[in-house]
Amino acid sequence: MNEKKYSSFDVTMNSAGVLTVTLDVPQRPMNVFTVEVIDELDHIITDIESRRDVKLVVFCSDKESGFLAGADVRAIANIAGPSQAGRLIDAGQQLFHRIDHLRVPTLAVIHGPCLGGGLEWSLACDYRIARDNSSTKIGLPEIKLGLIPGWGGTQRLPRQIGLTQSLKMILQGKPVSAHTAAKIGLIDRAISPDDWEDGVRHFISEVLHSRYRRDTPMRQSINRWLQLSRIGSSLIIRATRRKVKHHEHQYPALSAAVRAVESGLQKQGAGYVTERSEFVKLLATATCRNLLNLFFARESARDIKTWATRDRADVHSHEIRRIGVIGAGAMGAGIGQFAATHGYEVSMREVDDSAAQYGRERVEKLMKKYAERNRLSLSARSELNQRIAVASNDDAIVLSDLVIEAAVERLEIKQEIFQHLDALVAPDCILATNTSSLSVEKIAEKTKRPERVAGLHFFNPVHRMELVEVVRGSRTNNDTITRLVAFVRSLGKTPIVTKDSPGFLVNRVLFPYLGEAVLMYNEGYAPADIDRELRHFGMPMGPLQLIDQVGVDIAMHVAGSLGDVLVGLDPVVDVLSGMVEEGELGKKAGCGFYRYRDGKAMPRSDQTTVPMTVLDVNDRFMADGLNMIQRRLVYPMLAESVRCKEQEVVRDDWMIDLAMVLATGFAPHRGGPLRVIDSIGARVVYENMLQLQMIHGVRMSPPETLASMADKGSRFFVREGSIDSSEKEMPSN
């Protein structure tokens, strides 16, 4: 029995010689590696190395939230320099090397998230088992922070599961389920939740009595051997380099990871040195700092304390359990299905029996995909399906704690719906609209509870898009906002609270960019040329392809609603209206700015385009790293972001950057629109906007705050690596 007491570990041994090391980091909702945790684990391993009575070491977590989420990201962000970073990597590598070489067998018992350093720790063990449910996620997500695994992940993973699978996990940063992990050989056994405790005991018994034998299929063993051979690994590494080549200037961690993996395959032990060196270099890159900033911004947005107010006089809240959804179209069905999969009782209402039947079919299709993706049992599928109902009457809606309206984007229809709901549901029920552009205040006017009316703007497709705009009307009370933020968080999504103004935040910032692309198209530029330049900037897709994805008709309606706040939209609306009249609605209609065949975009043969030429005015512009096409499209977004700051559409600057990255895919490696202004310099952006204004007119005029910042040489963010905005230096106008 180990009598030493630890703050983060509990160490016990039974009569069979099984030493169980249980991790529970105090005052943390999820286990993470800190300097203190590493130091304590180091002492535990030292003790194990000196003992002869231990037959098996079992590492597990005492937190129901999961095994281990990796290293403390804030501690990583606060690393002072290369020396400190190097010491951190050395400590982890050496510790896991000692675990890897213990004379007694080791077992990692995994449930919930096992990410980053958590997976690297388990890879150093001889055996790994995991609970087979939806909460278990196993992976190496460091690439999403602009980093690579630094504690042996690039070295042990290829030898465990082969080169192809390991490169995929490292370069994409996506976790795998317990079922998939067992299938690819990452873990030894995936155990169902119903059999979890017995399954763990049985596996331990098998290892103790030498009855466990890995049953790796011959084909899989041969495939791994071929991948790790000199010729096989060379071919795979070469092909991988070609794939990451076009993105490595934006995300240098991609090529760094490939170098670390390749180094380990060429010479035993050399890969750890390369892994350490690459990690230290990446930590100093702008991409890493921007991605870390976004990580912290997301954490802040998901923290209820960010949105809670000191004034609680209007609080009469109760927990939201039952959700009503008005409209079972694409958005309504998506919202209802997603809420049901997160434990809510959902009642959906359509206008008549026919519409309800179509809505039911949409929901059933979404449910089937979800069940297949998560490998739900028949009983679990049945239970899930019972949580959601679609009808053409109000019977179930009456009991709702929250009703989300997802009807057609017409103000008079939404007002009629809210007036009806106001007389139908309980006084403390929240009424929310999923509108993307209409005034929440005008919708609330038709009710006697404007304090309990707000916007809840989901993005399409609901199950994929992380951001939800929570829109505060002029009379929406604090309790309503707090409850809606909590609801969004419970769905695993990220809320941003915005003011009720045309386009709210995301569409307002996005449409000057989309509108400028439409104007360029109308001038004769080929859509493929426009979109290619913005992908090179770092957008996931170009602006015209994005309009096709969203729907030309939807873009037309949103553009029309923004006329009061954006300059120069009339010609844009005219172009979009003409396309709508011709039935060119985008991808859903098979034709928009592109023609679509089997979902694939192709140039339209009937479009009249001109060769992409740009006015020879580059010498007018100060260096900003952009070409003329990128500058013409990106700068309007930067300017509108500043105007949203001026008008306090959101409370803090980081909220603008986070929202645009999550909702539009705004080049994550650049950190968001305001970070781009900081990186280029306010003076450069301001002077270049003046030049754009001379060429293209008043719609390119720079905002007043940008002029003031250019004069003072100030920034939006005080410190690199923080989300603190420089409110004291540059107050909003």
C-alpha cells in the first residue's frame, strides 16, 4: 500500500498486486496536465520503479467528465519563451518514456475525452480499454491550436495503428470513438456502458493471468508493416506532403507534424528530438497565437459568467425542459432534432397535416443519420424518437418552456405567430425567433411579454454549425438571456449575445464581402477566379460559392433587410433578384453562380465573363500581404467589423472575431477580422481603405474608429496571446 498522499492522484493496491492510480485534478471540471500533475505522476512512477510487489498498474480517472483532456492550454499560452517550452516537452517525453519502460504491465482505462497528452499517456501504456459510448472521444487535437503533439504522439501513434491512420488523426485533429479506436487497433477493447465495471475487471484478470492475446487480423498486421517499411513510409510521406503543401503557409503545424513523424521512422529516438524542436518553433508563430486566442474566446463564450449580470431583480427562471418549434422545414427540423438528441422533449407544429407529414419525414431522416453515426441500439433509437413529435395543432406546444419560431422570413407572419403563442403558453415561457435578419423588437411588439422575447439565430446546417446568436431586444430581460445562453451551452454550441440591429453581427459583417463579390461578378469576373483568391486568403470556400450554398433567395432577403445600415446594396439586390426570378437559387436548385451536377460545382457555360484583370494601382497601396482581389473583398468585412464595435452590437471585441470564425469560417489562422487589422496595422488598413474609396466609391469609406486608431497607433487587443480588448485606450464611438 502506498501511504503517500497526493493532491491530484489516489494510489491504492489490492491483494492481487494491482496498483490503481486514479486521477482527479482538484477544482477542475475536467482532468488536465499541469506542472503539478506531471510532478506528482513523476513521483508515483519513481515509487513503482522501486517496487517488486506490483503485478499490474492501472491508470484511470475518478471524474465522470472523462479521462484527461490534455495539457492545460492556458499554461501553454503563458509559456515565456523557447527554454520554458523545451523544459515542458522534456518533462512529458521523459515521464512517458519511463512509463513505457516499466517492468510491470500498464493499463489505461478510458472513459469520456482522452485527448492530447491524455492519449500520449495512454500510448505509453501496454494496454488501453475504453467505454463504448458517445462521450468517449480519443484523439490528438493539437493541430487545431497550431501545434503538434509534443509528448511522443507523433512517434508512438504510427507504430500503434500504422502510418496512414496516424497521419490522418494527427493532421486533422479529429477524435475517434471507442468503437473506431478498437477497430484500428488504438485500444485493445471497447466495452459497452452496461458491461463497463464487469468488463474492466474481466480485462484486468485476463492481463494478470496472461490470458489476453491481441487478435490483430493478418491483413491489418501486413498493412501496418508495409506502411512502416522504408519504401511504404516514403510513398505515404511524399503523398501527404503534396496534400498539405497548399495549406502549410497558413498552418505550419501540418508540415511540422509530417517532419516529426518522418524523423521517427528514419531513426529510432530522433523523432522525439524533432517533435520537441517543431513544437517549440510553432509556439511562437502567429498562427498558433491566433488559434490559442480563439480557443480562449470560445471558452469565455461558453462560460455562463460571461453573460450573467449583477442585476438579478428580473429573475424568475426555471429550467428549460420542453422545447416547442414552430415550423418543421429545414431549419425547424434541424433545431428540433438537435434538441431531442441532447435530452429535450420537443414538440413541433406545422400549418396543416400535409406540412406536418413532410416535417415528420425530415426529422426521421435526420434521426436515422444521427443514430447510424452514433451506432445507437434499437432501444436507444426508440427512446430518442419518442422525445420528438410533429403535429398540426397546439396541444403539445402549450407545455413548452421555450418556443423557437422557424417560419418563413416575413415579418407579418412571424408577428402573427408570436401573437398567437403569447395567448397560448405559460407566462414565463420564452418566445424566440430564429430570424436571420428581421427585428426582434418588431416581432415582440405583438406580445404582452416583450421581456421574454429574444432572437435565437441558429446557422444552417444546425448539427454542424457551432455558433448561435442570442439576440437581445430592447426590452428583453436578463433572465431570458441567461436562460437562452444556458440552453445553447447545453446543446454543446457556442453563444454570442448581440444587440437587435439589422443582420445582428454575422450577416451584417458578412454581407459587404458577399455583396462586393456579386458586384465583381456583375462586372464580368468569373466566379471561380473570385472564389479561388479568397480560398488562398484562408476562407473555407469563396463568397459566390457560399451564396450558392446558403441560397440566392435567402441572400437576397438578407441583403434587402440590411439597406438601412449598409451602403451600396441596391445593385447587389438587383443582381440577386434577377437570379431568383430565373429560378437560379443556388445549389438546391442545381444552378446559381455555378451549375451543379451530383452536388459538384462547375462553371456555367451561359455566363459571360471577362479575363480577370485588375487596375494597375498596386503602387497606391501600402503593403498588407493581400492582392487586389483579396483587398477589395476582405476590407469591407474589416470595416463593418469596426462599425459593429462602434455601435456596440456585441459587448467585447473578441466576440466579433470568434463569431465570424465560427459562423463563416473566416480564416482561423488569421484570428478574425479585428486581429487582421491588428496584424496589418490600423494605419495601413485606413490608408488602403481611402484608396479603395477613391476607386470604388463611398461604400469603401473607412470607419471613424479606424481613423482614430491610425492616428494614435493603437490596437484592438492590448497583449498578444490574450483576448483582452484595448477598451481603455480606444473607447467605442
